[in-house]
Amino acid sequence: MLASRPGGALYVGVTNNLARRVWEHKAGRGSDHAQRYKINRLVYYESYPSIADAIQRETSIKHWPRSWKTNLILEMNPIWRDLYEELNA
């Protein structure tokens, strides 16, 4: 899940290469929604063994109320720091 800032606009997506996809968002090559709202901060992620499982989870999260998404982020990342650097460590 990407955010524009703590408590800001959110983007939920699925990819087979998280580091590459976040870099694309940071370079301004994300979705129209992400570009419009400058959503490029990785604040939450999950890994799944199959793409089918990942897509199912993405679809579920996209239909959740914003408060549920926010709680999910806060459990993993209470200060909404950009987790992108951790992917490349």
C-alpha cells in the first residue's frame, strides 16, 4: 500500500516485483491516481506464495473502509515511514 503522506491518499496494488513497482511510482510512472495525488511512499506490504492469493487479498483490501486500511498500516508502520529503503537493504 502506498500513501502520499501520513494519513493522506492511498493506493492499493499488486505486483511481482515490489521494489521495481515502488520505484516506478517514485519516478512518476505509477497509475493516474497515484500520479495525481503524488502517492509514492510505501507504507505497508504483504507477500504471498501465489499471484492468485495476492490478487484476492488486493481485491479485498480495496473494498475495505479507509479506517480498516489505516489500521492495517498502523499495525505494521505506526509512523507511516517510507519502507522502500528496507526493500533494498
